[in-house]
Amino acid sequence: MTRERVDKRAVRDLQEATGVAYADAVRLKAAFEKVLEEQPRLTYFGFGIFQQRGQTLQERQQEFAQRRTRLAAALPNVVKVYLWLRRNVQPIKTPAQGSYGLKHLAENVLGDYVSNGELIAAAIMAGYPMSTPHGPNANFAMSKRDIDRQRARAREERPSQRDVYQGRAILDEFSHLPLISDRDGDRWPCPTVGQHRAALGAIELALRDSWILDGVQQRDRWRTIDGHIDLDWVGGPYAWEVVRELLYFAENPNTGTIEPGELSPGINALGELNAVWLDGVRVRFRPFRPTGLARSRIAMWRHAEQDEPSPTPA
């Protein structure tokens, strides 16, 4: 395959993973490559590698090359962090926000693992002034007010004990279905494009036909770095409510969209019921400031009087 075809494939993969336009994907790919060229010590770990006692020079060089290659392959994740920063955090003059703390904040907000090197590359691409690196880390000139707002947002969106309790009750009701945890995700190969499109189409049809997300704001969808699907929205139902309604929908043989037994519930590492799995593809739900599923949105084949009221937002 020629270099030109490889580049076009990388651009289209970036488009599919992040939802950016083709021209923007070309620009962002070039900006990322410029960062790698101008920062020859930047790796997936950060600047350099973790120094392990007893490593030979050859072993350190080999690990550096591996970490460097891994960062070069992480363009979609870097762009997701870049887009989050550009949309939410203003630059200032004094670099005071450490990359390692920022990488944890990005994980909490975006819901995916972010390496220190990915955060640094994204921040450089976004144009934030950077301090001289100290160890693997660096500081960036970012508005403390904006960072504090993002930390508050991340705290708001953590699962409550009520969410975990509700999820367990739903899992008991659907105990005949296999439960898939994010910790088990490694046993599933990265979904093919065909699997991704088929799962997305089936779930979107089920959401449409069950009216679960009607009326929510700022609805969006993403392809994750590992080839799965994230659905975001503001307001509306909690993630466990969407999973519950989709399971009821799928288990009803009269709906015709998804066959009984095809859909499986999914939990994250915290035990939160926040996803469904269909044919090896995880569809994860990420509501921001949810208010609960309105009674009028509960599907017609359900008995709403059997449900507990949705939790009242704090």
C-alpha cells in the first residue's frame, strides 16, 4: 500500500473515530505529526520512559521506541482530548497545570483511558504554552477556573450508590442474559466496520422505536479508540434507565428490531450499569446532568407503576 493510501486511510479512520470533517482530520493529523517531530523525547508515557532499575541501555532504547510507536498510533485518542480542551479550557500566560493531573481529569470527563503522552500531545496541538518538562511531565498554561469547572463536571457524572443499586436490581431481573464487564473487554476483538455499523443501526432503531431519548439535548455519538460506540446527551434518562428500557425492548418478541437474547447488559469497572453489548460491540451511554426518564417515555408494553421513581437530581 502506498504512503498516500495509508495517509488517506488514517484520515478516514480519524474521521470515523472523532466525527470531525475530512479537512479538519487532515489538518489535525498534520499537527500531530508536527508535534512528534518537534518533541523527539515525547512518548506514550510522557517525556522519556520510566527508568527501571537494572535496565540495560539496549532495553531502555527498545522500550523508548515501543512507547514512541504507541503514541504515534494514538492519533484518534489525542484528537478527542484536543477537542475537549479546545471546547472547554481557555489558554492563559503562566503554565501551572500539570500534565499528569490533567490526564486523570480527561479520563474522568471523557470516560476512556488517556495516557500522559496523549494529554501532552493534545495540549501542544491546542497551542497552550508549555513549561520545560520535568521528568515525564510538563505544565500547561490553562485557565484554573475552566479546569475547576471540568473537575466539578466530572464529580457530577460519577455514578451514585443509587445508580449502582438500580443497576443491580435490573441485572437480577435479566439474570438469564450474560453480563459483560469492561474488564472483560480484552477478550473481544476490535469490532469490524461492518459490526460497528450494524450495532449502531440496530441500537438507533431501538432508541427511535422506544422513544427513550426523545427530547434530550445535545445528543452525540462517538466511535471509541477501541472501535466501540459512545452515546452522549444532556438531561433526560440515566444510563441504567436506557439499558433497562432497551433490554425490555429487545426481550419483547413483537418489536422486531433486536431478537430476544441478542442484547447483553454491560457494566464498567465501578459496577455501574451503563452499556449494552450487541454482536461484540459495546454501546455505552454517557448522560450529562440527567434528570430521569419521564413516565411518558416509558415504552407502551411496560408497566410503569412497577418502577420506582427516578432519583431526584441534587
